[in-house]
Amino acid sequence: CLHRAAQDVGVDASLDLISRNIGTNKIHLYQYLIELSRGRAENLEDLEAISLDPSTLELSMEAFRLYEQYMIDHYRQHAAEVPGTSDVFRWLKERGIKIATDTGFHRNVNQAIMDHTGWVTEGLVDTAVDVQHIPGDRGRPAPFMIFHAMRELNVQSVRRVIKVGDQPADMMEGINAGCAGVI
């Protein structure tokens, strides 16, 4: 969906480049891809710390709106958890462990996923954080979504947090937050 929307607005970015950067704020990723196509190269690991050219915002928003619609349509029909996720969440809850999800998706996409999986309504997830919970929509690899979840769940020390994820941006987020473990 990210690649399709980029192509639809004329942003030339490879599927491989986009695939390696899933998990970041999508608007900021589009801005980065536009800048990259214009010859500006920054380290994507610093995505939320670099200054993005405001002239890229309009085109990135156009791509984002398309992407968001593609994603919502997809997740309303096809959202499925990684097999066993609910079982793991139940096991953790039985042991008094609080569970937060965080995502580089914006609110509408995150809500479509949570509605389809039922994790929040079934009490398996205590809080579902998305980039719009953070001022400036600053997502991964910045640690702020983890800190927001900690505040929501009254977790006093990041040394009591384990970050689990499936993307490089997840790992960088956990490391940047100083989590006790990053899986």
C-alpha cells in the first residue's frame, strides 16, 4: 500500500526501500522519499530527528491519503493477527503483565486493526498507541510512543519494559527508549 500510493503520486521509490522502512511515520517517510528522489540523502535511522523540507508536505499528504484509504480498505477485510498472538496476550495478562501496542500507522488505520482483531475490546491490549498520540506525530525510531504507553499504564521505569517488534524501526525504537529488552 505504501509503494502503490507513492507510485500513484509519482514518487519514484523502490519497493525494497519502502519495505525496509515500514514501521515509521508514513507522512514523514513519504517526505523523506520525496527528498531522497530530489537528491537529499539523510540517515533514515534519524528520521524523527532530521529536518524535513516543508515543500514536500503537500505531495506527501496526497500520498498518505491514498495509502490510508488503501490500508483501511485492506484491514477492514483482511486484518489477521500473527497466529498465536491472542494466546500470548492472554498468557501475559494472566501473569499481571500490561500490554501496549504501538504503531507507525495513524489513528484510522490503527483503529481498523484494533476493531478487526478485537484485542482492546476483549481486554487483551491495555492501550493501543499510534503516532497521533505523540505531538508532531513523531513515530519510530523515536521512543515517544513507548513513553506514552508507559504514562498511560503507569509504568515508572523503562527498565520494566520489553519492546517486541518485527521491523528495524521497532528495534531502534526500543533501543532509543532504553528498554530492558528488545525482541
